[in-house]
Amino acid sequence: MALATVLSNLPTKELEDFDFVAFKDSHWSDLINVTIPEGAVPLSPTTSDAEIKRRDHVWEVFTSECSYLVDHLLVLRDVFQETLKAVQCENHLMYVEPAKLFANLDVLCQVSESFCSDLFMILRKRITKTEFGQPDWVVSAFSMFDSHVCPPYQRYCMNYSNALHYLESLKKREDFQEVIRWCEQNPRCKRLQLSDFLVAPIQRITKYPILLNDILKRTPSPADQGAITGTIVIVKSALGELEGKVRWLTNFERMRELQHMITWSIDDQDTKALFPEFLKNSLLEKTRKSLSSLFVGTKRALIYEGPLILSDSGNNVDIYAFIFDDMFLMTKIKKDAKKKVSPFERLSSQQTHTPPVPRRRDGMMFHVLKQPIPLDRLDVVEVTSRQAQASGMKFAFVMMHTSRYQQIINVYTVMTPNEHSKQTWIKELNKARKTRLEQMRESHHEERRTKDRKKTL
């Protein structure tokens, strides 16, 4: 059966009937009126504007979660994921792996549904004529956040970057694009695209502290403020742990990718030394072993990367540079002959945007252009606007590589496309250098302490 026919025959997935969905677009007073048997209960004349705003923020926790579940998670599941699985049952798009794209989406739907249900139940249970969404409700609603709500997001967030890359590769297939276009025409999508739905969980998980802070600002009692502050600390701690794991995984995957992308040859190094022929093979082998262990099996972390222009012997050379937590590395990109635009030109054409990161899957390789510079042997000097006018080097800075004896080994002048980019590079270099020096000092002090302890034994 043709793909178009399969799509046209698919049944419409109706939204599940949840009790709380009826209040998604309602006001909190509507819930009070429905819950209290006596009927409509007008606001007390003594209800202050501050209390009304506090209730608005409490209600927003529920309505925003409800909207997130109904308008994003369930759309992603019902419209996109289920459609993909349905066409695969008809032997179409069999090359697609849904788990790579949607990760644990089904679990997130269950978690959000349970969270909405709990929020709604606790709100209704504690409503009176004079009270709504009291601080103890906030504490109770988020009591299981770190153990039940946050953990499932860990897997989704750690898969998100790979999901985007996978989506880009799938877009090269016309039949996949046909299915996605069909899905995006669904009225439940409201003109949003698949990528908009995929990012929704990432955006949602970061909003919980903001919502709680809004409630905290409207809470008058110091005791209640302390309870809500404690809840915020728990939520932020859980999100901080999640962010740390995602950052670690992102760095690990990029470092593993760079191991296969960076090439290093002794023949091309910036040196006047002559290598005897009988030593070349052993030196090449040593170089290969050094490179293979450069990014794997170490605690080295990537801090920043991007394109620069190196002023080298009167010539301007496009380079791609890396700031690691212990060294600065300059490379030159090797790429397909079809791709004429350099990374610096791409950056220049997008003055305020971050350029795309070169990837292995795109056939990109990095060839080491200069010897790595240890951060503790690197000094950065900014080229001022007046100096730039005199030298013709706009948005430039100078890096000096010094020896352990404080002698200058090399001086490199590099240029960036704009002032913001220049300041970013200088800031990241100085910050990484400062951190590295502090680590080395602490390591030296620890060695001294260890030696002193041994002497006393």
C-alpha cells in the first residue's frame, strides 16, 4: 500500500479524557465554585490583591503543567510517534528507530499526567471558602519531584542532542519528510513543527524553579517562605544534578568524536628541527599513540571551540580552535571540496549567531596546525580599537606562549568577526587559564602535604 494511502487511512487519535483537562483554560475561582457544595462563592472583601496574585501563581503551576501535557507531550506522542509506528506496521520507514527520536516519551507522558492529577487532587482537597493553594500545598505537590518527576527527564535530556542529529539525518529521506509534513498539518499541532515539540520537555523542566519563585514572592509569612524556599532548594538541586550529567555526557561524546576527527603529523609541525629518516617511523608511532590517548581515558574537558583567523607570516589563515581545560589547540579544517565556505565566513555572515559545530558525520576533520599551548604557559593580550586601526587588525587579540623560564616561545595574533566574539574568546581563555592555575596550585599543595605526612610517620 502506498504511503499516502496509509496516511489517509489512519484513524484520528482523540485526546484522552482526563478530569483535570476541563480546567486547563479556567480561572482558579472556577474550581472553587465547582468544589464547594454551597455553589458560587464570591471572593471575600478582605482578600487582598497580593493574595489574589499569589493564588494566580499557584494556579499557574497546575495550568502550565496541564497545557504542557496536552498541547505538547501528548501531541508529540499521539500525532508523531504513534503515526510513525503505524506506518511502520505497513512496512514503510522501517529504517527509522523511534527510540532514537523520542527516547522515553511515553514515560514523560505518564509522569506529567500523574503530576497534573496530583496537583489537581491536592488543590481540590484543600479548598475552603477562604483558602486556596496554601503554602503547604506547594510543599506537598513538589515533595516527590527529585525522586519521581526529575529522573525520567534525565534520560530524555541526555538523548536530546542525539535526537536532533538523528532528525537532521532522517530529513534527507523524502518519505520521512512526507510523514512529518502530514503530522504537522494536524490541527493539534497548531502550526508548530516536530522540533518545537521535541524541545518542550527541555524547556519545561527549567521552569519549575521560576514558578515556585513567583509563589515565594507573593507569600507573606516568614515560616511559609522558609518552607517554599526549602522546596526550591530541592528542585534546583535535582535540576543541577541533571544539568551536570547532561553537560558531562555532551562533553564525553564530543571528546570521543574529536578523537576520530583530529589528525596530527610531525611533518607539518611549526618547527625548524630536522627529523632523521631512521627516527621518523618511531616518532610517527609515538605521535599516533599520543593522539589516541589525548581525549580518551583522561579527565580533559572541552571548554569552548570555534573558528578564528590566524595572522601567520603576513597571511591570514582560517583556523578552528579549541580551549580545553588544560591547553589551547589550533587546527585547520579538512573538508569536502564541494564545501567552499570556510567556517569563519559562515560566522561572518551570521554576526550574532553561533556557527554550526563541524561534525564527523559531515566529513569534517581537524588537522593540528600548531603545537598545543598549555594554559599555564599562555598569556592573552587584547588588541585595543586604537591599536587595531594602526595595524589593520580588527577584533584581534594576541596569545603568547612562554616557557617555564618565562621566555617567549611563540606569539600568535588571531582575529574574530566581531567585538562580541573577541570578548568571548578572551573571557573563556582567561577563565580557563585561571582555573587551571588554581588546580595546579592545589595539586602542588596536596603533594607537599602528602610528603609532610610521610615524614611524620
